[in-house]
Amino acid sequence: MTEKQIKGLKVIQEYIDKNKYAPTVRELGEKIGLNSAKLVHSFIRDIEAKGYISSINGCPSTIKIIKRI
């Protein structure tokens, strides 16, 4: 995983731990430095392809953590 993917996964994990649900596209993008919804969805699909999360159609609100780092 890239440094940005690791950072993003940590952001997702911490957000879910605190709020009991996943961050929105905008929230995730702001926290990891992506200013386009398309880039955030691509980012989610990349992490999902590596087996760390699952989601429905790359939608952040459906993210579930599979493997923690």
C-alpha cells in the first residue's frame, strides 16, 4: 500500500471507531487531500481491491473494515 492509502485507511478506521459509521466522500477527501469525489471513489476501490475494506460500489457510507492496520 502507498503512504496515502495507509493514511486513508487509518482515517477511515479512526472515524468508524469514533462515530460507528464511515466518513462521507467529502470528509474522507478533505482528510486525505483529495478534492474530487471521483478520486475518493477510486481511492476506496484501490484499498478494497487490496482486501482492507469492503464497500458497495465504492460508496464510503457502506465501508466495512476487513483488515486493520
